[in-house]
Amino acid sequence: MSAPNKSYDPVEVEALKPEEIERMRDEALAAFAAAADLDALREAKTAHMGDRSPLALANREIGALPPQAKAEAGKRVGMARGAVNKAMAARQAELEAERDARVLVEEAVDVTLPYDRVPAGARHPLTTFMERVEDIFVSMGYEVAEGPEVEAEWFNFDALNFTPDHPARAMQDTFFVAGPKKAETGVVLRTHTSPVQIRSMLDREPPLYIVCPGRVYRTDELDATHTPVFHQIELLAIDEGLTMTDLKGTIEHMARALFGEGLETRLRPAYFPFTEPSAELDMQCYVCRGASVGNPERPCRTCSSEGWIELGGCGMVNPRVLVAAGIDPEKYSGFAFGFGIERMLMFRHNVEDMRDMVEGDVRFTRPFGMEI
Ligand code: FA5
């Protein structure tokens, strides 16, 4: 800042010349007009309105002027600064309005768009059905048991009284697991859930009541009534004094819980090496209740007009199996029952083709609801 000077001529002070002040003002106005956004405007504001801006420096020169020159110079600089302030405020308002309009467009949320474009998933009907069956037995005091899907041949066949050359081995076409060095490893993909009978008997002391749901494998082709990977539920009860009557009553309870009251069941002789005697258990058709038999006027698709639906295989546990599992057959007896979940789901929901259950198409699963 210049020192006070009594003979000071304001015209001689370069920074306070009218054309200089006008130039400073015009440069500021041009800089504000050229600022394309609020950041650029902030920079222009610092350059033209800040403490080190030309107009601020010129303003400081006024203090050093003689009194007679101060008023005029002060008015000139003041008007220029006023014009600069006004132009800055106007440009700021303009740029803020532009920004607000742009943000409204860019960050707009369309509240009318559907919010659930990724539909919620649900568990497969096979899983929920299997759990429903499990619950029926758990409510009767049964315990849920599990076993491995890759199983020793001994558990899958030998301990269940399938001798090495027993023709029944061929009834359950088996996937054998090959090892890195030799093909015969004595390991198979379990062909049924019955090996869990043996595991449970070896693990626990009788009395025992177990229900075992699980996945099993057979070399069957995929068609309308077969799949190479399917599910079974196995039931095993070992106690003192159990008879076929207990077996029939237990399965009857399950059939009624699943299909409705008043349905008859019947046992047909069958053969399984691990039960003696063995039977296939049929349930009266829950759709026609036998009314379609011999009645061409009223055919029934569910039971093919036979009046009965086969539920699965069952029987009294063969004493040889009890011995293999370390249980005294003189003291204990037991019954077992095993059935296919896919087949039962087909009967219960009139599914015509088992392939629908494995293909994962939501058009099949959706009507079963969204139980999770
Ligand atoms: C057995 O597997 C015996 N373990 C059942 C058993 C348990 C008998 C306890 C006695 C005591 P089976 O081979 O019949 O039995 O098969 C049982 C059920 O599995 C059949 O009734 C059928 O519902 C189902 N099943 C068999 N093969 C297939 C397949 N390829 N696809 C879908 N379900 C099948």
C-alpha cells in the first residue's frame, strides 16, 4: 500500500484509473459468465472477489488517497465491486438451478417400476413333501437318521442279506464307484435308503424308531416313471414284540395323514432279502376310492382304474439282518418300510411325467406354492 501523500493525484494511481477499474470489473463479469459449473465459478470468485483480487487490491489503495480524492475513487471501486458481486450471485443462482434440474433427471427414481423383478425363490416340492412325511413320523416319536450316499457295498447289500450272487442285486441296477487303481472298490452309490437301517442298528441300542429320508441312485433311464437319481424314505422300528399289525397300523396312519381319512391299505406278498415276510403295501386310491374298478363310465387316471396305489415295500426285519447288526433276534423284532418320494408326489398331485420334477422349470414348481 502506498504511504499517505498530501499532494496525491488519483489520476496518477494506475490501479484506480476509471478504465482500469472498468477492465477489472469487465474481466470479472466475463469470468463469471464463462464459468460452466459451480466449481469453475468458485475459482472465478476467488480470482475476482478474493483478498488478492485486482479490485480488492485497488480498494486498499483508496485508504492512502488524500480526503478529496477518496470519495470519488471509493464510489468508482464500490460500484465496480457491487456490479461484480451482483453478477456472481446471478451466475451462481443460474448454475445452481441448472445443477438441480440435472440432478432431478439423472437421479430420478421411478416409483412406478415393479420392485420385485427378481422373484423370491422357494424350496422344491420334493423337499417340502419329504419333510412333511418326516414330520408325520417325528410326531409319532421317530428319530430322523441319515447315511452316506456313497456307500460301502457291505451296507448296501451284504448286511441286508443280499449274498454275492443273489439275483436281487440285479433288481437294483447299481452304479459302482471305481478307484484310481482298480475298478472294484467295494463302494457303490447307494441304491436304496435301507443301508441306513444297518447303520442305525449298529449306532444305537434298541428299542429304536427311525425315519430316514435320502437320495438314492440306480442305472435307470430317465423316463416318465423313472429317474436315475431319486429319493426314498425308510422306516425302521426295532422293539420287543413288534408284529406286522404294528407295521400296517403305522403306515395306515401315514397314508391317512397324507391322503385323507378312511383310506384302506392292503399288503401283497413280495420279496426283499432283508425282510421276512415281505410285502408291497397298497393304499386305496384317494381319488376314486375304488369306484373306477370295472366302471368304464368313471375311469380314474390316478390308479389306472385299479382302485389301489402301490406305496412301497415293507416287511418284518429278517432275523439274519438283526444278527448282522448285533441285535438279538430272540429278544427283538422289527419292521421296515421304504418308498419312493417322486412316485408318491406323482400320485398325490397327479403329475404325469417324473421328468418335470428334475428339469427345474418353475412352471412346474410354482403351483406348489412358495413354501420355504
Ligand atoms: C427298495 O428299494 C427297498 N429298499 C424298499 C424296502 C424298504 C422294502 C424296507 C422293505 C423294507 P424298491 O426297489 O421296490 O424297494 O424301491 C422302492 C421304491 O422306490 C419304489 O416303490 C418306487 O417308488 C421307487 N423307485 C424305484 N426305482 C425308481 C426310479 N428309477 N425312479 C423313481 N423312483 C423309483
